[in-house]
Amino acid sequence: MVMIRKFFSDGIPSFFNNYDTGAPFTKCTFCDAALDAKSKYAIEKMINQNIALQSREIVYEYALCWNCATTMGSQLSNDSKEAIQELYKEHSETVMRKLDYLHRTEKYSLESWLERCSLTGKEIRLCSEFSVSGIVEGGNLVYEQSPIVVSDEFMHKLQQVLSKETKEGFDALRDKILDSSPSIEDLVFGPVPGLM
């Protein structure tokens, strides 16, 4: 059995900074709670990629205090929770192999963790879209089960197992992040920490 090891980066890599300001997130996107060096919180970025042009754009990003992450997780329907657990269980071997390799080789550069989908192993350079989530504790990025990368392939699988009730429950979250512009599928494709 692979042991999960925790390694803290020296600060938060600039990849996880707020795209608009270039600075670290200072408040939770959902409840406006302050995020500081004592906070534990998650950051997610959803990225579209034009493979032919080798270009990327951030579709959305958000920071989520741990209290909101816990609340969101509790709002999932029981059907969705069971289906998500089963889906992650099916892909747990890929996750554990990746984590074990990266910890054994002590590759704590962000690029090493972002090369492939954490769940399917698909190379990110081959994805039309993908999401990246990280956990921040004490002002540092935690290399443990994060950062986690989710490919378009896994997003599709996740979308298929979510119940209608759960999808509808994400509408308010979508509105908060994106002012109702994209569809709910764009939001639930990404791994909200409560889903992990």
C-alpha cells in the first residue's frame, strides 16, 4: 500500500495566483471569507486548450475556503456521492502510482505534477480542456493528493455519474463564479474539492 506523504512548497506557485490581479487569492469566491497565511483553502482553474495552436485560456478560476468546501461536499445527493466514490475507486491505482512516483523522485516542481491527468494518466497536452486544483495550507501549496489534474476524458466520466439533483444544485455556484455565462456542465466538469 502506498503511503501518502505531505510536502509543503515554499509559498504558492504563481500558477495558482488570481489571473486578473497576478497576486494570490485573498478571499473565498463564495463567502468572501479572508484567505491569509493561516487559512486552509482550495484553488481550482478550468482551462481550455487549443491543441493545434498550442494556446491555453482560463475559463474560470476560484478560491474556496475549507468551510465552503465542506459545505459543498455535504450538498451532493447520496446517489452522486456513491457514483463519484465508485468512479474514483476505479481510477485509484493511477492516482496512487502517480503520487508514489512524484514523491519518490521528489519532483516538487509544479510542472511535474501537471503533465498528466491524475486519474486517467492522459497527457495534458492532448486535452481540449482540463482543470487543476490545489490545496493551500499556511501560505504554502500542499503536495499530497494535490495538485490534482483532471482531463477532459475524466470530466466526461464525472458528468455522466452526477445525478440531476446534484447538477441542479450547482446552478447557484455557477452563477456566483461566472455570472451565468457558461452551462452548468462547464462547472461540474471541474473537481470541486467537496467532490474529491
